[in-house]
Amino acid sequence: MIALDANILIRFITRDNPKQAAKAERILRTAKENFFVGLPVLLELVWLLDRRFGFSRSEIAEVLRAFYERKDFVFENEDHVMAAVAAFEDGADFGDHLIFEGARASGCSKLITFDTDFVNKHSDFVILPKRA
């Protein structure tokens, strides 16, 4: 299996650098091994598509689903990623939802944060710290 960095995926998706895009496409079309996409790579990819390239939530979700559907792509914690993609489309923060899914899957009883939006979306699991 071959691990991919976000910049390979960005070049493949956006074609903002034609030479690198051609190399990325060749790699993704001709490799004889599967590709591994880790959570940090997905976080960076989502952030770049949103902030730097102006993709909409639905466009980003479409990109992630297209990669997920490829037989040669393996996402780290695939179930968490796809749950985060669905939540992201519905307005949740992608990174927050990955944190939420990971904490629940690890058997945590609660997740503590200062992020009130995060608490409001998952008040049964995500809580604010108590006052000092």
C-alpha cells in the first residue's frame, strides 16, 4: 500500500499546477498497489479545498465520496470518515466530527471542549469544562 499526501490529491483534483497534476494523475491511474489516506491528510485536504480553493461543502463531500468509492483507496478509520462527511454536508465541522467519532469509538464517556458550537451539536456527549 502507498500512503498519499494531501498535495498529491490537491493537484489531482484542482490541476492548479499542470506538471504536478499530470504526475499525480499518472500515479493514481497506474500504481499497482492500493493507496492509504490518513486522517491528517483528509483534514488538510478538506481545509485546502474549502479555504484555498473555495469548494462548497457538497463539492468537498463529493470529492471524498469519489475517493472512498475507488477500490484502490483505503481511508484510515473509514467509518468515522464517512460519518464525518455526512455531518460536514449537514453543517458540522469535519475535524470536530472526526474527533467526536474517534472518542466514541474509543469508549470515552464524554468529550470536553471549549467549542460551544460543538457542544450544542452533541450535547449528550460533548461538554464544556466546569468553572474553576
